[in-house]
Amino acid sequence: MIMMPLGPEFIRVLNINTHQFGLLLSSYTFAAAIAGILTTYYVDRFERRQLLLGLYAFFIIATVACGLAPNYEILFIARAFAGAFGGILGSLVQTIVADSIPFERRGKALGTVMAAFSVATVAGVPLSLFLANHITYLGWRAPFMFIGAISTLILYIGYCNIPKISGHLSHAHEGSRFRQIYEVLIAHHHLRAFLFMGLIMFTGFSVIPYIALYLTTNVGIDNSYISLIYLCGGVATLMSSRLIGHLADQYGKLKMFRVLAIVSLVPLLVTTNLVPVPLWVVLINSTAFFILVSGRMIPAMAMVSQVVGGNIRGTFMSLIGSVQMLASGIASVVAGMVVTIKPDGMMAHYNLVGYGAAVCGLLTFWLVGYIHSDIKTQ
């Protein structure tokens, strides 16, 4: 959420092209994917609170390093380290929710937690753009330094308030750890879950990283309005996340996901085929995009988290997190290879990215039935 809205600024200041920008975005996600795989060895052998706070401290250090980076190459490396710690944190938070909340109420719980993404959009994206544009001596570095400072405060609050979570430790040392990881990795119903999550991420993250760039170059939206677009989308998803979670618990997570998977394709295809239109049209479409594309994750994660038992859930969710990060990174790179900047400054072939994303979305509609069946057999 820091990098995407500042895409035009990074391309201009660092003198990079769209492909390099895609790699910069992907440094975070690929590092997170690798770290998630490495984490599987020990994630279920540590008390959750201790591990969460330790990883968050390292994430803060890496984020500040991004703000201090003197060039593209160092920023790439620092962003990768931030991804290594941040990616594990995301999976660990979802593991804690699954450990603590019964499946019948997990949709609402995950909707509440995932509203944090909306808070980041509401506050983080416009604030990042504001800091980058108004603290001129820091420029694009300002958002990283601000996040490092505010995260230090959040780390202290977490230290004072997060309880000890250790129920999983009673099973942590049963048998060979490598054998456990291998069995989690190759189980056929786990492989379906990995593919399912990968397709979900590919649907969104082949399109999302280039929205700001496309709107400013092809649709003619002034760069100053990009923060308004993210603000409207963030406020809307902040209000809709808990509602979607509640509806998933009430009417069924399978049904809710399928509805969102189909309906979300409309704003997705509109976004990637948009022509110059008034700002209000862009706002309606982008807000619907944010609500529906992010909303799919709530019933999806509720179902996926129930595919395994609590004793190996940390390992499984770390692998799920790695798949998510790897898929989003590949999606960003592939999209960056497809889209090009024409001599007149316009972006080309973004519509092809949208069509590919729509195919992935349709595949998730089919595959989720198998995921739901795996839940029933647990």
C-alpha cells in the first residue's frame, strides 16, 4: 500500500521502467514467500505472542532501512527484508485468529481483522502520498520513516496487550519435524488449497499494482486525485469487511465466495479497459473494485484455515502465506512484462492483463467447491 500509489513517483525519481517497478513490488512478495517456507520448521514450536512481537521488531528495522536507501538496488534489498518479516506476520495473525475463534464465527472475525487492510488504505495511502508530496526534503522516503515511527508505538501496545497463545505446543514435538512439513506440503487437499489461494492472488495482484499508473496516463486522472480514489475504496471496504464476514457466517462461506468471485469480475474488467471518463465514474468503479476483490479473501481464508487441525495450522498457514506472496509477486512481474509504455506516455496492453485475471477468477469459482468439501471431511 506504500509502493503502489507512489508508482509514478518511483518511476520518475528512480528513473526506472514499469518492469523494474514490478520487480520492486515483487521483492517484498518473493522474499515473503521464501521466508514463509523457511518459517514452517519452527512456527508451530514457538509461543505465538513471542514470535509475533519479535518478527514485528525486525519488520520495523527493515522498513526504516527502505527510507534510508540511497538508490534502486538498495531499496530493492531493504524491501525484500521487509517482505521476509512482514509476510510471516500476515500468516501468523491469521493463524492466531483460526486458533482462537470457532469456524462458525470465523468469517466475522477475519472480516474484522482484514478491515486492517482497509484502515491502511484509508489512512496509509493518502497519508503516504501527502507525506511524499509535502515533505520535499524526504520525498518518497517520508512514508517509510513515518511507518517505522508509528510501528514502534504499535509494537509497544502489542507487547502490553497481546496474551500468551501456546495451546498448539502440546503437539509441536511429535515425530520428525521435516516429515510433518513434507506431509503438510504434499497432501492432496492441501495442494488444492495452495492452488486456490494462488489463483485468488493472481486475480487481484496482476491488476492492482498498475491502477494508479493507468488512471493517470490513460484515463487522464490528475495524480492529486489518486489519494481520493484509495480513500473512497478504503472507507468502503472498512465498512463492508465486517458485513461480508457476517454474511459469510450466516449464509455460508462457499455461497458468499462464489457470489463475490463472479460480481468482482465486473469492476475488474472495467478497470483494465477504462477510457477517459469523469472522476465520479472512476470513483464508483474503483470503490466497487476494492470492496469486491478484497471481500473475496474473507470467506476464502475462513474456509482454508479449517482445512487442517490446530496442531499443524501454523505450518499450513505459513505455506499458504508463501503461496499468496509468491503468486502476487509473479502476477506483478507478469503484468509488468505484458504492459508497456508507448512513446506518447500511454500504457498499453493493460486490458490483456484484465482478461487473464478474469480467467483466474473463474477458476477460483470452480475450485472453491473442492476446498469446501475438504472442510467437511476434517
